[in-house]
Amino acid sequence: MLSRIANQRLAKSFSKIQFIFADMNWDEIATDHVGIYIHVPFCEQLCAFCPFHKVVYREEFKALYLQAIEKEIHRRGVRGKVEWVYIGGGTPNLLTPQEIGRILGALRKHVDLANIGMEGNPLQFTPTYLQQIRELGVEKISTGVESLKPDTLKHVNRAKADEAHIQSIVNFAKDLGFTVNVDLMVGLPKQSNQDFLFDVDRVGAIDPQQITTYPFMEIPGVRVTPEMDSRNMFNLIEQAGEILETYGYFRENVWVFSKTKHIYDSARDELVIDYLGFGPAAFSKVGESQMVNPPLALYLDMLQNGKAYAFQTTVDEASEYWRKFAHELYNLRLDPNVIQRLPRSIKIVLALLKLAGNVNGQHVTAKGRFFVHDLTKTVVESLPFPVNNPSAISNYEEYEKRLASAKSLLLKKESTAEPEKTPLTQTTNF
Ligand SMILES: C[S@@+](CC[C@H](N)C(=O)[O-])C[C@H]1O[C@@H](n2cnc3c(N)ncnc32)[C@H](O)[C@@H]1O
């Protein structure tokens, strides 16, 4: 009961956010200590579980995208001390190392980069690829294995990577000095409890420095429905923890098991400092302002025409505190310096969580881990991603009109180009 109230209170503080789609003046955004997120919106095929912004890969889209993102980086400029860079997607390793180098090169004209991470599909990582991105300064990679079971993957339209390939990529990457994370998912349709535990055991044996076990979340945009409830997913993640302990992993937070402190943690990265996002549908957060770039067709149009618009919102102080608190819980350890600064209303919730046995001193208890898992999942499922989410945009009609016109311009370009294997009209979300 108590847990449910705290859960709802937190989820509400995230989901009430409304965006306005409007012209954007990036010069007014002042920041001196930033993370940089680069979104690469291409995939060979579209996995049914994935809610992120992406289109089916096409050579000519990629060329337009690269021109646009370089322009965006130069036009917006990047200021401040960069703490981390994360290239996410989509499937960033559908770009060649030279193309990744173009993007990093554009950023390096403005700032010194640090702590560069990149995600990618295991199928597109090869020894040469890894060697070349390492030379560009990439230090961390994260790869989505999701499952090793062909039936589970087929059901969600995802191509399977062989275990031997994954093993060789992980070994090679570690030898090159990368920190490697592997993502697994639990609760995919047609995936049994045993299937997931089998995957955990195999990936533990493969020995990346970090393994993330994501519960399948029903975020708007996913095209399959979870068949497993949150409690069952949690129990399986707990069992995964026991298996991974035998391989030498410790629990880093509610879903991440690690052998290193040099970990990937997008939740930490995005909550602790301001970050600037580049590329279609990329999020930026500076102080209380949150901005989201338009989706691909409108993003290309905007940069070709020297315009700047974004979905914009303000995160109020109270929500910001709730976020900080949620993040402490997610880490399973509460930092007294952060807790001390929280307002009374949150301290009362914390006291109640202690009374209910979810938190003991500065630690989330075994009982509390379910609360944190369920809370994080609810929060992520109720985050308002504005792209394709009319209810999160106060002036949706205006946005829709601009998007429709940008799409038709892109379609016109396509009709004058050579016929292609995958017509634009079969890609989604663009
Ligand atoms: C942005 S995706 C990129 C994956 C990358 N394209 C690849 O093929 O490896 C990053 C991770 O998010 C996780 N993910 C995607 N959709 C999810 C969902 N609906 N619920 C939970 N985790 C999800 C997956 O584990 C995935 O590896």
C-alpha cells in the first residue's frame, strides 16, 4: 500500500510534463559542465520491443543525417567542460568508423572530449571496426545481445548474433582496453524463465565487465506486449544476480551487474549533470530546461533551412528533487549529502519507506529492491517522449503540420532518386 503511494507519487512527477513545439534559441542555454548525447537513428531491422526513434537504414538517409548533424554541432556550438559523450541509437555502428570520426571531429572543433561510449549491435562489431573506433578515442562499448534464443529473437524481429561471435568481440574489445557492457532483456514475449537464466549464465561465462538486465518495459512505441508481470521479472533479475555472483559480478544498481567501477550508467549520466543532445529526437537538459529535437524528416528539413525548433519544457524544482531521490533509490545506496538537501515531503516518503522495511540506514533492503525495480519501471514507462506522443505536446497540430510538410519534401526527393530496396514509406517514425 505504502509502496504503491510512493510509486504513484513519483511516476506522477514525471508523467505530468507537457512539451511545447517552438522555435529554439540555443544561445540562451548556458551551461559549463556537460554530457553530450549523439543519436544515430538507423537500424537494419526494427526490433518490436524498441521504443526509441529510428528508421530502417538507407545509405542516402545516412548521408543527409551526417551533413545535418555536423551542421547542428557547429551551429549550436558546444561549450563547457565535457564529462562524457555517449553515442546511442538506433544502431550507431551502422555508421563506419570514419563517419563516427566525422561526428567526433566536429565536436572536437569546439571542446575536449572525455569518457566516450558508444552502443551497437553485436553483428556490426568486427575486430577492425573496434580497433578503428578505439583509435578515435572511444573507451566504452555497449552491445545489445538481449537474448541468445532464436525463437525469442525471431518473435521480436531481431537478428541473432552467434555466441561465438559475441565471445570473440568481447575478448577483442577487452584486449583493446574497452570497457564492455552487454544488455540482456527479461520478460520478452515467448521467453521462458529458463531461457532468460540460460542467457545470464552464458553471458556471465563470456565475461564482459558489465551486464545490464533490463525488464521489458511497455514504453509507448513498442509493438509487442509483455506477457510477464513486474514481480516475475524482478524475481528473475534477483536470480540473475545470484548466477552472476558466481562469475565474480557485484550488483551495481537495481538492473546492472558489474566487475568494474568504470561503468555505463545512462541514468546517472543524465541525472547528475546537464547534457546536450544532437541528432533527431535527442534530448537535452540544461538546468530546469528540457529540449527534444524533432524526428528525422523534420530534423533534416530544419538544418537544411537554417532553422532551429525543439520540443521544450521546464522541469520544476519539485520534480527535479523527485528525480534525484529516484536516482538514489535506483543505485540502492542513498548518498547522505543528496538526501540531506531533499525537501520535507520527500523526507517523509523516505521515513515511510524505512518504516515499511524498504530502506535501512543508507541502503535499500532486499525487500526494497522490488519497490525500486517496480518504481523505475513505472517511471520509465510513464516518461513523456514527445515524438509521436500527441498527449505530451500542447500544440500538437502545429507540430504535425510542419512534420507532414517535411515528410512530403523528403518523399518528393525520394521519387526523383533511384528506386530503392526499402521504400521510405515502409520505414517508421521518420
Ligand atoms: C537504444 S537500445 C540500442 C540497441 C542497439 N541497437 C543494439 O542492437 O545493440 C539500448 C538497449 O535498450 C534496451 N531496450 C530497448 N527497448 C527496451 C524496452 N522496451 N524495455 C527495456 N529495455 C529496452 C535493450 O536492452 C537495448 O540493448
